[in-house]
Amino acid sequence: NSSFLKEIESFWRQSLISELIRIKTVEIREKIRLSDEEIKNFYHYLKKEYYFRYIQLSDGQSDFVFSEEVNYDDLLKEHKDLIYYDSGQNWIDLQSIDPQFRKELIKDDVPLNKWLFTEDKNGRYLFCFYKEREKTIADYKDMKSEIEMLLREEKERQLMEAWMSYLRNSVHIIFNEKLLSKI
């Protein structure tokens, strides 16, 4: 029966892809190195909360060009068509910030009241940190291993996404997203 053979073929393809992903995950984990400075910097950002807002741009805004000179607070009030989703302004801590914004925050001290732009596979975003304040957290020595684990997971996710993006763009592979989410 040809449908039975197609199911077996599909199963083996997905099994091979799953094994490839498992091997790549191990390879990536072995390559990740964290310095004490990276861990201390992350701890520094964990001690703060940020008054934060992000805007996901409408899909129809593919020609949108970001400019640091634009006052996006005013522009967004006038052009609601730019907005697909608006988080509103809220106090949020580093662990609660979505990874694409967290990555921008911990690159450097992000200037307050300055709109920034980033994009990922899910969309294009404008975001702004309006204020920051200190919060009380455990001592560095008590949090070091937890921070290291969090940073490792973040780097692993970023490297895996980059590898999968490379595969999607250079090789014709169709991922079974349901199976992939179980890994």
C-alpha cells in the first residue's frame, strides 16, 4: 500500500531530523562558554525593573524604516495603523521581558526614553524603556548558578534558532513543528 509506505518514509525522515536536532543541541551546549563578567552583568540587570512598552508593527508595515530622529510617541498616537499590538507601559523585570528585548537591553545600558527597533521571525517591534528603578534580590553568590543556567539556555536557544534559520534558508527541509516542540 503506497500510503503505508509514505507514512513509513515520513516517520523515518522526521526521526532523522529529530536525531540531527538532538546531535546539534549537544554540539551547541558543548560550545557555550560564559564568563564571570557576563553572569555579573546579568545580575546587575536583574536588580532593576523597567517601565517598558513595546509595539508590534502591523504586517502591512513591511516598508517601515526605523529612524532614531523620529518621535514615536507622537507618531504612534497619529498612526494607529502602524500598531498590531501595544503592550502599554508597565513595570517589568528582566526575566519577564521577551528575549528579543532582553537581548537589546543587556547589550549595553539602553538609554531611557529612546525608541529602539528589533525584529524576529514573529514580527517587527518598536520598544522603549522609560524609567528604571532598583529592586531587592538575593545576593550574587546565591543566584550565580541560576543566572548561569538561564544564560546558557538563552544562548542555546539563540544558537539553535540561528542554525534552524540557516537550514530553512539554504536547505529544503520541512519541519514538523508539533514534533519539534516536544524536543
